Amino acid sequence: MALGLNKGYNIKMNNSDKKIERITVLAKDFTPAAMEFHKKNMSSKGYRMEGTIVPRRFQIIEGVDDAKDLFDGEEYFAVTFVKE
């Protein structure tokens, strides 16, 4: 399925029957984010780490409004775990 957006973007969505689960954990410091994979034994549950652990600012878009900062614009380290 492709979504045509009014800014000329064309996004293709995966139509696979395979369900992919993602869990993203946020932490104020790097070490707790990095240790979460081992602490919760995510590997034994079938998860792998996706991407890098870097500080990010988070925003949300509701409807057609402009994006608004979450957490008062404060950066958090984010790590995403994926299970396919």
C-alpha cells in the first residue's frame, strides 16, 4: 500500500503478514538505556536491538497541527528493541 501525501512524498507500507513488534525505551542517561536489553533478558524473548542509542528530542503531531515537543523538549536516550 502506498500513501500519497500532499507534499509529494510517497510512503510504501509493508503488507507482510509477519507481525513486527517494537518497544522503545527512553532514559535520561546512556547506561540505563544500554543495560535494559540485558536487564530484561530481551534476547531470550526474541528481541534484538535496532539502530543506535542516541539522545533524541521527541515531538507529537495531532491532526494537521504543527509538531509539539514532548517532555518539555528535553532529550532522552532512546533504544528500540525489535521482535520479528
